[in-house]
Amino acid sequence: MATASAEVIRPLRRVEYDQLAELGAFEDEKIELLEGEMVAMSPIGTRHGSAVQLLTELLVLALHDRAAVRCQLSFAASELSEPQPDFLVVPRGDYLEDHPSQAYLIIEVAESSLAKDRGRKLRIYASCGVPEYWVVNLVERCIEVYRGPEGATYTQMERYERGQSIQLLSFSDVRIAVSDVLK
């Protein structure tokens, strides 16, 4: 008796995704490549937009001469993943030919995307060794800070509330007050 074999779906590779994007294949779509799948991105609401604006001002002023602060741009996480986090703090350099593949810090601002940012994206960022990952949790009005990547997870997680400040791991002289981000 013959047995049915499961279909194997080949994931889309980052290089193929980039080529399709350059050809205009995703012109009117807000998508990102996560683990070989094209995933729709959540629309940006007013609270999300406000947090992004405030973080932009804080990070650029604090790091302008030491790191590049990239807002809502692609990160070359792996052969199968090219997420577009809200913030990438990366080494200064020329990213004309390829997206950065190393980051000091990645930040996602999350409301409707909270489960994805705590799950799939956390695994992707930990797997490629991003030393510090923040989830600005608009639902619970806090910032979750993940550090110590090990495999597909982080070994440390601390939750910061209004009234507390977060010291950046790679730039220890920089502190971000939660109340400056979550108004």
C-alpha cells in the first residue's frame, strides 16, 4: 500500500526576496521575510507612531556619531529572514549594496504584533546573535528588554515600567527613560 507523502514547501530565500522587491513585485504591499515566508506587517497606529517618533529623537541624539540608527528598514538576519524592525542600531557603514547583518540593538514597537514580536521575531534575532532586543509593549505599557542570545532564545528578560530607565548594553553611557517613550 502506498503512503501519501507530505508536500514540502520550499522557503523563499532572502536573495530571491530582494530580487523580487527590486523588480517591484511587492510595490503596494507591507511585508517582510520571516523564516522563508512573506508575512504581512501590521498597520502603524497613532500610539505606535508616537513611540517611533520619540525613540527616533532619543536614539539619534544619543548615538549619532557612534552608530547608525535605522528606522523601519530591513535587517539581513539570515538566508531566510529579512525582517523590518522599527529600529536597528548598527555599526556605522555603507549599506548601499546590502542590508546590515549585525546590530547592537533591535527594537520592535508592538501592539497588534505583540505575539509575533515576542515569538517568531525574538527567535530570529536571538538566532543571529543580536545582543539586545527590546519590545516596546504598547498593550501593557512597558518595555521588555531581552539580552544574552543563546540559540533561538534569550537568557535574560527584564521588564521596565514608567519611572525606570534602560541602560543600553553596547553604549553604557546611554539611558532611555521609559516615560520618554511611553507617554
